[in-house]
Amino acid sequence: MMFQRNTILGGFYISQLCVGIIGNSLLFMMYVYNFLVKSRFSRPIDPIFMHLMIVNILTIIFAMISHIMSSFGVPRFLDDVGCKAVLYIFRVTRGLSICTTSILSAFQAITIMPSNSKWAWLKPKLSTWIFHSFLLSWIINLFIYVHVIESVTAKINYTDLDYGYSHAYCKKKAPEYPNPGLFLSVIIIGDIVFLTLMMWTSLYMVTLLYRHRKRAQHLHSTSLSCQPSPERKATHSILLLVSFFVFVYLLNNFITLCGFFAQTKIPRLEVINIILTTCYPTISPFILMKNNKLILQFTSFFSCFQSAPHG
């Protein structure tokens, strides 16, 4: 019975892995195609989307692979080097996920900002700041999570004691530092900073959209109210993406804390946690596809191709 349940769970993990990789890869290839073939139609924000897709793919792979192997009963899938590499890359890409989403939200907020705003001087500098923000995000996360390499090792047997961490093949060593909470504090402070930036820029975009809608209604302009501009559609998608990220992030951390302070390990919480961890990178490309002009162009092309008469 346990083997059957684990097999079903492994099948679900594989399905989520495939859906996430396919969705992110499809959207990434479309942005690359638009950048290389139709460069005149590419937007300054497109590199941020491309970076987010790459981060999503890496997060899904390195979060799911060990759980998939464990659910099918593969013993000792990761050794010491494997544990350090897999968990380090997963933590770095997960940190990059929140950084990239924050950059995306801030970029869009500045893009739709009125020209008379006191922050309007940032608009001409956006394109040059994208690369620097990516580089800074990578440096910060690569540096912060070096602690994972030092503190993680492979399990010798499945009865090993985990110090606040649960994994099928890896365990956390006993704290060797005088203040082991410092590492956790740095991560929490960083996440709070990026979440604050994310929610502040999102609230600003909501305010701008609301004012724009009220102005359109006041002027009785049906062209503005009924036919949203591409920037407004993109803003709606980004707001939905940010809202989804914040919801999943808070729920994921709440469940993690519940498991951390539980007297005994709860397997169901671990299952829910890994699903939530990969939920955002799996679903986010489909949220972005909703009002994406590239997707609409491709679907219209294929629909025209299929409806064309065949001689």
C-alpha cells in the first residue's frame, strides 16, 4: 500500500516537473525567437521574463529530482557532493526567483509611471540597470547560500537526526557556529526586503490603473475602457503573478515553520511543502501567457494555417 502511494506521488511529481519545464521552455523560446528574429518588436522587459524562465526551470529540476527518486525507492541517490550541489543550486535559484519577480514588478511600475512623476528620471536608465540588477542578484544569492555547502551532508541511514531540516537523502549537520541563527536571519531579512519592494510597487501599479480607469470613465472614452493597451495588459499579468508569488511564498513558509516546530516529522507536510515550493515556477509561465502578445501571434498563425485550404 505504501509503495503504491509513493508511486502515485512520484507520478504526480513527474507530471509537475514536465508541465513546469515545458511551460517555461516554451515561453523562453518564444522570447528568444522574438529577440533574434523580430528584434524590432522586443521590449526592454523581455530579458527579465527570460531570466525568470531560466530560474524557474532550474528551481523545478533541483527541487523535484531527489523527491522523484525517493518516491520510487531509489536508495542513496545523492552522496555528500550531490547533496551539497543539489541543495545549493536549489537554494540559489529559489532566492533568484524572489529577486527576479521583485525586479519585474519594479520595472513595470517605473514603465507605466507618469512622465511628471518625481521618479520619472529612472525610465531612461531601466535598460542599462537590468544587467546590473541580475548580476547583483546572482552575487548576493551565490554568496549567502555558501553556508548550505558547509552545513549539508548525505544521510548514512534514514534514522539520522535532522537539525530543523528534512530531506530524503541529505541532512543538516549539527550547528558548528556560535550563532547558527545568523544565517536564517540574513535570509529572512533579505526576503522581507524583496517582498516589501514587490508589494509596494504592486500597490503603486494598482493605484495608477485605478486612476486611469476613473479618468477614462470621466471622459466617457470607450476606447480606453474597453480596449486596454498592451502595457495595461502586461501590468495586469504582472500583478497577478506577484499576488500569486506572495500567496505561495507565505503559505510555503507557514507550513515550513509548522514542520520545523512539530515534535515529530509529518510526511504530509513535507509533500505539501515540496509541491508549494515548485508551484510558483510551474504555474508562472502560464500566468504570463494569458495576455502575452507572442502567444496570441503564434496561436493566430497556427489557426490560420489549419484553416487554410489544402490542395
